[in-house]
Amino acid sequence: MTRSDVTKTAGVERDFMDGQIWDALVDSVKNACTAGLEQGAAPRPVIMPLVGGELVGMVWARPFTTSEDALTGIAQLSTIAAAAGADEIVLAWETADVATACGLPAAGPVPCLNLVQAGRGGHVLHQFPYTENVVARGPDGTASVVPEWLPAPAPQPGGELVAPVQAAVSYSFIPLELDHPNPFGVTVVLMEEDGYKVRLAETFGR
């Protein structure tokens, strides 16, 4: 199944991003996942909104206090996409990490890095399972893991998403109404104040 076949099956209103951009985002997220696991922690969920095929930036979820707070915190990643007027997003998360944080059963391969590629008309779920090779343990028992990436299953048009990710996808394309001369800029500031890590592309810098 080609990328264009996946797009048509998903029923999106426009083609997804250029293949080179997609490959670069996948490589970036997988590298971040590898670096995090080597330091003993899975990477936080991250959203990457795009406007007209151009990356707005990357926003990582804030720290969570409870399972309810985790559900809310992940869903609210959508705020940056809505403020930017994104027509496409990519959202990445680690299966076991999000399931544990949100108090939800783990669905699909475990361990696994997931990326959902979504537009206003639909989404495609991409999964990148891996095995964990423990290379060291810290004094507190934290394991340093090197992932070994396994063959990825076929992309899943309309694939089932964990609840907070589904909420983030849905809310990303609902226009954000803010009575402010710079709604995008103020959204970035407020998200940073809430603990989200924001890294904007140069074009979208405040």
C-alpha cells in the first residue's frame, strides 16, 4: 500500500505532507525515543502541527500529576494546532508510557512508538514496535534501554487511537477563538507557563 493509497483510504481532504518531511519527522521522533530510553525514560507525547505542509514546531506534553491530569494534558496538546490553524498534525506517543500515565489498558504492540498522521478528514496510525535491550541499571533501579526496532506493521487508516490522543486529534481542527491581537503567540506563552515544552520552527517564531 502506497502513501497515496493510505491517504485516499483515510478520506482526508488533501494529500498528507511531502514524503521527505514525513520521513524526517519519523526519524526525529525515533531518535528522541531512543535517547530517552537510554536515559531511563520514555519520551513525552509530542505534537507536530503543519500548515500548508510546513512544520509549525514541536510541543511536548507537560508533566502529569494524576491519571486524570494525564488525560487532560495530552488532549490539550491540540491547543497549539488549533491556534496555528493547522491543516495537518502528527502526534507521537509511547504505548506503555501513555497507558500507565492515564491508567488505561495498553492497546496494540508493547513496547511501541506510535505516530498518528491526521488531517481534517481522517487519520492514519503508524506503529513502530521495538524490543528493549537493557544495557545498565542505575542505583534507583532505573533501566537504561537501547531499543531494537522491529518491522513496522502496515499503516492503519482510521486506526483506533487511545482516548486522550483521539481527543487531541479531534480538538486540533476546531478553531481557537481568542480575543487577542496575537492568538498564536499568547497560546505559546500560556502553554509554556503550564509546563509544555515548545520548540517553534523559525517561520513561526514569536
